[in-house]
Amino acid sequence: GVLFDNLFVSSFGWGGDPENATRLRISKNKWYNFNGSFRRDQNVWDYNLLANPLNPPNAFINITNSPHEMLTTRRMYDYNLILFPQSAVRFRLGYTRNNMEGPAFSSIHEGTDTILFQKTRNLLNGYQAGVDIRIANRTNISYDQYLQYYKGDSSWADGNFGFQLANATPVDAGMIYNPNAGQPCGNAPAPIFDSSTSPPTLKGTCNGYQGYSRFAPVRTSYPTEQLTLQSRYFRRLDISARGAYSSADTKVDDFSELFLGLLTRTGQRLFDGTGTARAKRVSANADFGVTYFVTDKFRIIDSFRFSNFRIPGVWNPTTLSFFNGTLPASMLNPVVNFNPTLCPANPAACPQHGNSAPADTSSPAYSRFLGQDSKYNTFQLEYDFSRRFGARVGYRYGRRTIPVRFSTIANETFFPSNPNRGDCTGLPLNADGTCSFSGEVDSGNDLIEVDEHSGLFGFWAHPNDALRANFDLELFSANNAPTRITPRNLQRYKTRINYKPRTWMTASGTVNILESRNNISDILHREHDRNYGFAIGLNPNQRFGVDFGYNYDDIFSTTNICYVIGGTVPAGSNLCSAGTTFLSGISLYVNKINFAYANFTFRPVKRVTTSLGYSLTSSSGDNTILSPVPNTLGPLGINFHKPFALVEFELARGFSWRTAWNYYDYNEKSSPGFLPARDFQSNSATLSVHYAF
């Protein structure tokens, strides 16, 4: 036609489904190609073990859902246009938009942990412009400019006031019930709750929230430019190169946090925090690869990869803290402001501070820097011994340097009573009885250097036209590890076999094994991921087809860890060298996952297609739960059954009717601690019409 040669439109899910999409493809030969899509999905997510304190059975605080439950909706728009797609010079334009909104839960640790209501509002806009130039035979140069802009306008507030104080003021006691660790407080000398009232009354000297809100609008710009080259201008030489540079800027110009309640550790009854933050991420990376065909059978391959990023950031908060006029602190007592005309002359008119109370006014300056410079070179020799067999051998060397720098400069004022506390301990007082401190309280400068070596080997075999096999091996070692789970030794094995003895029969099998270790004496990290699977497809004629397969995944990880339990250290515990409050333990994760499926298709007559299928995911394993003490192993065992059936009638050419049924059966094979095992079933029937023209 005049405007287009090809037009394709497809959509699904409209009419109430949680996921729906519409896609459009339109093109005109030699002039343009356009792709556009809109996708929407609702994410209802509640894994009730995530961030769950796993409280022991009690009559007051029981958390059965995840404190990070989500009910969000994403709307995604993608548009891409290519002008003059078959010309020596072509242009590319693109726009993408990702908008996520909806309610969710979050949590915060201040005195005790509590659940916050999160209003999620995140928006990402992306723009792309590019040009491809074919400067010579088999040679192409591309330049791209990407612009991404992110707006994070999520906010948090506490609205979970399920208890009251003795004066009938609503209060949130938090989500943790652990009296031995003082959360929300201890049961002596008086009980935490008075259950004779409705709602129950929380003791005023406990940790508690009478109000909390936080808002921190984030703005990020992320421009990136990229230049690529692909060429086989010379018959025996392949060249590919890519270079990219980006400079992202993130800022928070209006951070606001307000708390009202009681933090028993510090005695704070109220704090008001404001501030600004700024961070940059400057990144440069490049790749260069060359393949030289010495002969038709022998190839020399070399590739070099360079990556460098640096992230400087500053954070300048201001916090005002307020306290009671008496000790011990209590939510039943009023907040007392510092009045220099009354205090410290009249000690009873002063806000009361314990030794652990923070500064009354604090304006620290935090400076942080993280960077990494990495260079990797891979050299390989490939040889085809025949058209049925080939092999390769290679070596990779990599070097990483990771600079880490930080400093914290404090600017604090301590009001009486007890102004000589914290950073002001032993310092002279000001004329009004306050104490001021300004200076560096924390700093560090570290450089982590890592040298990595890998031996590479692989071969492919094609004994006949029906059978093909591939094998790859990597043996890796390093002289340092930036994190506890970074391997110093690693082995990776990959095998894939494809077999097609008949035109209507296919079979494939895969083996993927990863073994890694960090055997430093105080870490002893070991992990493996061993995956095995096969798939078979049978289609002897147009009326009958069946395919089935199986996959097994064995995941294991163990690491020595140090952790704090927040209570009395049990007798006989192994302690870390950091001190008596740090316990030494082993973090263990074991999971074995079985997945199997089978699908059957049958066409009894020309216009009717029927399908039946079934899939099962079954897993069993354990992971370490650090609370309650002693450590326990949490279950990972589940069964997930998904059978389905459908029938499709071709009513006329290009017009068909489909009826489908799906069943979902999910259950956990053991009880996850104090929570009931999750178990649900669902039936879904779909009636649809398909029309193609």
C-alpha cells in the first residue's frame, strides 16, 4: 500500500486479566520499520517468610503476611522506529516508559521493627537515537545515544496503631515480640501488655511508634553514548569493537523523616530529619575482539574487555532530637524542649539524656567513594580436525582494582542535662551549658586488588547428521576475594547433546555444573549448582504430537558468618573475634529442585485440535534461620502442580474458537516455623476467539 506493506496487531488479556498487552508491527519496504507495544501487569506478591520476625506464639503480635507484601501495577510502553532499513545509512529512534504504582508494605528498624505502609510511585523514561553506517563491504559502524530519566516518589508512613497507651493514645508496638531482647521491651517488672483493655494497653516505657513518615524524592539522569564497529572487510580477519561512556547523576533534594514515639536505647521521643544527597556514577567500558582465520580449519581468537566505574557520593542530613524531662523515658511523659533561659540553671527544666542519647542537633557530612577498574584478556586457539570434530583451548587473565574510601565529619551540639556524652565526652562546655563538637569521627581508605586466571577448554562433535554434542570447561583461580562469597577457585562444566534420529523425533540433554570455593580459614565458603536435564519431542504425523522433559537442579551453599542476636549470649556459644556480642555460625542453604512436564496434542479431524499437559515443580531443602536461638533450618520444600487442557475449533479460514482450562495447586511440604504452610488451588477457564486476516 501507499502507507505500509505489512501490518500486524496482536493483543491478549483485556477484560480484567492481571496481565494484558497489545503489540503493533508496521513496515514499508525500504522506508521504515515500526514496532510498538503496551504491557500491563499486576504483581500480587506475598512470601510470608520474607522479613518475617517469626515471633513465638503469643497473644499480641503475630505476623502471618510478609512485611514486604506488594500489590503493584506496572505499565510499560515501548516504541521503536527504523528509517531506511536497507540503506547504507539508517536511523533508529526509540522511546520506552515504565511506570510502577501501587500499595505495598515495608519495614524499618528504630528501637523495634515496625511495618510501614508504602505508596509506590516509580517512573522511568528512556530515549534512544542511533545511526548505522555501512562504510565498506561487510563493515558497519553504529553510534547510539541513550537518555534515561528516573523519578522515585515513593513515600512511607506508619498507620498500624493496633494498641493504646494508658492515656488512650493510639500506639504501634512494632512487629517483633522478643521480650528477652527488649522488643518492644521486657516483661519485668510489669508485663508488656495489659490485655484487660480493648485494644490492649502497651507499657509506656516500651519501644513504640505514635507516628512515623518518610519521603525522599529521587531524581536520576543516566545519559549513555556508545560506538560499535563490526567488520569482515579482510577475508581472514573478523573485527568487533565497542566503546561506551555514561555519567549518571542521582540527587535527593528534599529528604524528610519524622518520628514520634520512644526509642528506649537512646531515649529519643521525637526526631525530625531533613537533608540532601548527591551521587554520581561515571562509567567507561570497551570491548575489542579479533578472529584471525589462519586456515579454513585453524583460528586464533583474542578479546579484550575494559570496564571502569567510580561512584562518589555525599549525604548531608540534619537531625533534631527531642527527649523527656524525666528518666526513664516514657511515651506517657511530655517532650521537653531546651530553653537556655531555664536550663541548665534549673535541672528539672532540662531535657533528660542518658549516656547513649545522641546529639540534640546533628549535621554530619558523609562522603563515600566506590570504584572498580577491571581488565580481562582472553586468548583462544580453535581447530576443526574434520567437519565432524573440533576443539578449542584458551587462557583468560583478569585484574581488578577496587578502591573504597569513606569519611564522616560530625557537627553536633549536646544539650544539658548530661552534655558531656558521646563525641563531647571530656570536652569543655559552651557558655550556655551546651557542648559542641566538630570533627572527623570515621574514615577509611582501602584498595582491593584481585588477579584472576582461567584455563579454558572445549570441543564439539558431530559424528553424524543426527547427533551433535558440545562440551566446555573453565578452571578459575584468584588470589583475593572482595566479598565472602566471591570464589577464589571455580570450576564450570557445560555439556549439551542434540539427537534427531528421525525427522519427527528430537531429543536433547544438558549438564551444567558450577563448583566454587573461598577457602580462607575464617570464611570457608563453598557452593555448587549442578543442573541436569533432558527433553524429547515426538511428532510422527500432523495429527499426533507429544513432548516431555525433566530437569534436576542441586543448589548448595555454606559460609561461616558472624551475627548479633540482640539478647543474652547462650552458654557455650562460639564467638567471633569482633567481640562477645558477635556469634560465630554457619549459614547453610540446600535446595534440590525437580521439574517435569509432558504435553500431548491430538487432531481427531482437520478443524479440531486438542491438547493436554501437566507440569510439576517439586523442591526440598533447608536454609538457616538465625532467630530464634539456637539456629534452626527453615524448610524450602514445595509442590506446584499445573495441569491444563484445551480444545480449538477452526470455524472458518482464519477464524477459530478456543476453550482452555488451567489448574494450579501449590503447597508447602512442611511447616515453615511458627507460620502455617501456604496451600492454594485455583481453576481457570478461558474462552477466546482468534481471527487472522
